[in-house]
Amino acid sequence: MPPRTTDSTPERRDDDRAPSTEPEPETAGGLEDGTGSDSAVEPGVDRRVAALRRAADGGRRWRALHLAGCAVLLAVAVTGGAVAVGGGQDSGTGVGAVSAAGALSPGDLARGDLTAGIASLQKHLRAQPRDFGGWSTLGVAYVEQARTNGDPSRYPQAERALRRSLDLEPGNDQALAGQAALAAARHDFPGALNHADRALKQNPYNERALCTRIDALVELGRYDDAAKAARTADDRRPGVPVFTRYAYVHELRGDVRTARSVLERALGSASAPADVAYVATALGQLAWNQGEYKTALGHYARALAADDAYLPALEGRARAQAASGDRAAAVTGLEQVVARFPLPGPLVALGELYEDRGADGDRAKAGDQYALVDAWTALARAGGANTDLETALAAADHGDKKEALRSARAEWDRRHSVHTADALAWALHVNGRDEEALPYARRATATGYRNAVFLYHRGVIERAAGDEREARKHLKAALDLNPGFSPLGAREARTALKDLEGNR
């Protein structure tokens, strides 16, 4: 299933040059992290979170700072200067949705302890620096670590490791597929598609390239091509990574029954804990989107039984708890998530729960969470990632509305997915341009994708544009589908629908 502009390209530095054929001690290719070792990742997580929180201290004061300057400070604070800095994701939750743990081959690295696997690879490459396959695997491991730990500083390291692999063995499909995965993680989806196609010319059965090709086509809004790519991948390399993407393509077309069936079969075939956690979480997300909170909680429980630290399952469980009325558990759960991995999705969700609760100090707490989103996007840009979609979604409701529109337009210029259509529609709405927003809101819901947020946005925009009949229809559809889709949005949808019903 299922994150850009010229200002997201890192400034080129001397350590970004094409690496030599022999690594230097501790700093070769992708081995460095600014401290001389990658072995202590958990302390690094703690340092990163602490740095983000220091940078975001004061909430509203942070948002008033110039973001480019803060990107430099964050990059230095979090990575010890290892990242080149320069000039903004579905789930936005949806490749938000996803890079299968099972795709991180070979062997134990994919399904074991990622941190230990990276440390082992680094040790191996210091002893065998000409192992091009080892370099490509290390590069992909860094991409996966960035995704799972919310640490975009790994992206430049991944880039250098993958380049090293290609220097040693030009055109090898493992490194090309790794470059595709890296481009997708940075939300360079045309680049991801290009690299995946090059890898598949070398090896038509490369699982990672097959999967990334589906991801790229989905994120570019080329859904018919994505469906064809999913069928091809299923013919060539059936397995958990392909099954989950196949399911997501069906979900985007409104075929929830097929999506659920495919995921259930994938879960039945999963044996490694990482695969079980991944697929069970995908099932939980699917159930959540349909408002089936008890079912979603069951799937998240299974995911966490397989991996009790799996971030998407922890976040999903908290959202389902909030929608089920257990707000205290949801707040506690999301606080635990963002304490380790302050990513935009859970940060915004936690901020909205604070706002909805409305206790003393909650508004300031919410502001702190939204400020941390700004901090994360600055760090992501420093790692070469495009964050325009994340910026548009967060800023439209909780930040600079003009920046939300700029970011949404920039992302729409690059890709025409349902998620970018919805983001642009909502950014236009909050800037008072509802007539212009309406075609994009309609486009976001045109594939049949059952998403309560999209329906809510469309209903609000239709009401503002004067079409009360269609507004009632879509606001009611949003609440019927997933009545707890957002603590604040659902409340506003109910208020708007009540007002519309009173005007009949």
C-alpha cells in the first residue's frame, strides 16, 4: 500500500562526491553518521527527539522562525553535521502506506533486528569493501531505517552506499532497485519509476523494483498503470510485499472487499514477525477507514503481539481507541509514539486530541505538537526529501495557510494522485477560494476510494460554494463511513450537517 520542489535538493558537499573504490575508516560511503558509528541507533533516536523538542520549544515562537535557518540547526543538532543541508507522504497516511518489511532482503536483515543487521553489514564492509551486494543492501537498510525511525538523515547515507555499489558493479539491479526505493522515500516518484524500470531491465524478477514501481505509479495517480504493474508483480514474485500493494490498488478504487481478502491471504502466508506486524497493521488501517474500530483494534493487537514496538500499529491503535471513545488511552499511546518518533501524522493526531480535550494547558500542548511538525519537515528537507504534501496537510489546519497553498500547488504540479487533489482542494478552501477548490475535491473522490477525510473536505467546500444538497450528502457520507475520522474534523462535520439540516 501506501512521501518534491527545487528547495528540497540538498546542497552538494565534498563528502557527496562519488566515493573512491576503497572506504576510509569509519567514514566510507554510507558508514558514517557523524559520530563514527551507527551501532547505537536507539541513543541516536533519543538525541534526535531531544533536538527536535528543543528546536520546537515554545510552539508558536518556533513557527515564526525562518524555516531554512532552522533546517541547518536541526541537521547539525540531530546528525552532528553529517547531513548536507539545503533548501517541504498517505499514510498522507498511505508510500505512506508502505514499504514491506519483507522486501528488505536478503535474509535476516529483512526480518530480524534492523539495527543489528546494519551494524553487522558495516563490519562486513570494512573487511570486504568491494562487496557491491553488501553496499546495496546497506543502502536499502538505511532507507528502511529512515522510514521506521522517522530519521531522514539516513537518506544521504543510503545514497552514498548505493552509489558505492554501482561504482563497484555498474548497472547491478540490487543497487538500482535501492535507488528506486530511496527516491520513493524522498517522494521523487518520477525518479523512483525510472530507477525501478532500469532495475527491471536487468532483472525482471527483482521484488523491490517491482514493488517500488507499483508505489511510484500509485503516488503519481496513474492507477490503471499501477493495477497492471501489481498484476505483473503478482505473476513474477507473489508474496507479502506484492500482496499488500495489490490490495492497496484495489482499495484506492473502492474495492474494499478484494483488498481485505488479499490482505487476509497475505496474513495467512506470513510467518516472520515483521511480516505479520506489517500485514496485520494494513488490515487494521483498512478496517479503520471503514469505521470498523473493534475489528481494527483486533488487527493492531495481532500486529503488536508480533512486534510490540511497531510504530504504525501503535499509532493505528491509538487512533482507533480515540474513535472508540477511549481518549485517555489514545493520548497516552500517541504520547509514547511521538516521544520516540516525532512524525507528522501522530504529531497532528496528538495535537488534535489535546485541542478536543480542552483541559488547562492543552492548547499550548497542541501548539507544541504542530511546531514539531515544522521541525520534522525541516530535517526531512535537509535529508533531501520533498515534504510539500505533509506541509500542505498540516499547515492548512494548523499553520500558515498561504504556505499550505504554495506547497499543495507545488505537489500537484508534480503528481495528480487523489491525495494531492484533496490537499490542494483543502488548501484552496482555507484560503477562501472554494469555487476553484471544488473540481479538485471532486477529483479526490472520483476513484471510489472510501476516505472520510476526503468526503468531509468535499462537503465543507460544497457548502461554502453554495451547494447545500451535495454538502449534506458528502458530510453524511463521511460520518456514516468513519464517524471518528478526526477528533476536530468529525466534530466540525457534525456541526455543519446539523446546520444544513436545520436550513432545509
